[in-house]
Amino acid sequence: MKYITVLGSTGSIGTQTLEIASEQPDKFKAVALSAGRNINLLTEQVKTHKPEVVAIEDENLLTDLKNNINNLRISNPPTILGGREAIN
């Protein structure tokens, strides 16, 4: 099992990486995801992959992202971080 962090998970390369991880769940587990501004897609990725950590670069979207993830009602929600420092 390879544990992966996907930087830019909502971009084209990030979504393709997560698609491969979904197709081979015995080989890959996304443990951390980061995105710039696309909280809707990031929320869907959290629902699907259940990472341990999620980061959004735009701090202004942090509250909305937290609300979206809380509304998923997943049993072990991820740690949610915001801002450029969180991305780094």
C-alpha cells in the first residue's frame, strides 16, 4: 500500500491521480488532499477518498469547506487547514 498526498487534487493531474487511486484501492490510499479554490470538487473527493488531512489555499473558503465536509457526516472527518501555509 502506497500512501499518497495529492497537491492540486482538483486540477487535471490531481483528478487523474485520484482516479488511478480509486481504480487500485489495494495499492493506493490518498491520505492528504490540497486545492486552491474548488471546494465543491474537493468536498466530493473527501467523500470518496476519506483523507486524513485536507488543505485549501484560499483562506476565505475555509469556513465553507468545513461546513461542506461536516455535512458529509463521515465517521472520521479529516483535519481541515486553510491558507498558503497549510498548502506548504
